[in-house]
Amino acid sequence: MINRFLSGRTGYFLGFLASFGLVGLALVIQTKYNLEPCPLCISQRMVFMGVGLLFLIACIVNPTILWRKISAALQVAAALGGAGVAIRHWYLQAHKEEIIADCGVGFDYMFENFPLRKAFSLVFKGTGDCAAIDWKLLGLTLPQLALIAFVGLGIYAIYLARLNK
């Protein structure tokens, strides 16, 4: 019964809702606990939105077998990219003693005042504020939770592609 419900466009729409729901949840946590997101947090949110848009496109386009394969490959690639950012963020938190404790410049400042290549380099390098652990759920930090979500979305994309053969 679940397979029947998720087959076709409904499954892709749920992937879209999950992706953007996670961004909404991050914004709620940010607001409720008065947290300032670091560049890697913002990057992860952007990737969640990208994955969500890929699910939405798959929902809107009448899927052929080839389109499902291409769509799944793009969704999985985006989710893996997000997982990579989450792993980097987790690594910075795990090694915070080795990282300069200074907070770096903000995300907006980087993209307004540095060349694009340099700004992206700074974003993925992480800053002192990326190493801070400000919030946990069940003992897991936000990057760890994001990693679980990215892996889950990637698996879900593969599941949908196989389901809709």
C-alpha cells in the first residue's frame, strides 16, 4: 500500500516537502534558540533546497524511465554533496580545539566582498563559529542530524527510482 502511495508524482512531492521541511525546521531552531547560522549551516540549507527543487521538478515533469534515472542520479548527487558539507562541519566540531576560536566573517560579507572562488573557498573551509556546538537533539549535533537527513534523502531518491520502473 505504501509503495502504491509513493509511486508516481506523490513520492517526489513528499521528497520536496521533506527537504523544505528540514530547512523550515532549521529556521525554527535558529529562531527559538536565538542561534546565528555559520557558513556551513547556510550551505547545508541551500543544498536541502536544491535537493527539494530536484524532487519538485521530478514531481512536475511527466517521468519516463530515462528521466527517472537522470532525476535520481541528480538527487543522489546533490544529497551526497550535502552529506559532504555536513561531514566537513562535523569534522570541524570534532576538532574545535585545533581550530582558531575566532569567528570568521559572515556569509553575506564573503559573497559581497570576495571573488566568487575565494568566497566558496572560505565557506567550505569553515570558521571558528562553524566549530561551535550550540544545539543538540538526542546527543546529535545539527551537522550530524543533517548528515542523517542527506543520506535518508539519497536513499529515498534511489527507492523512488526503483519503485517507479
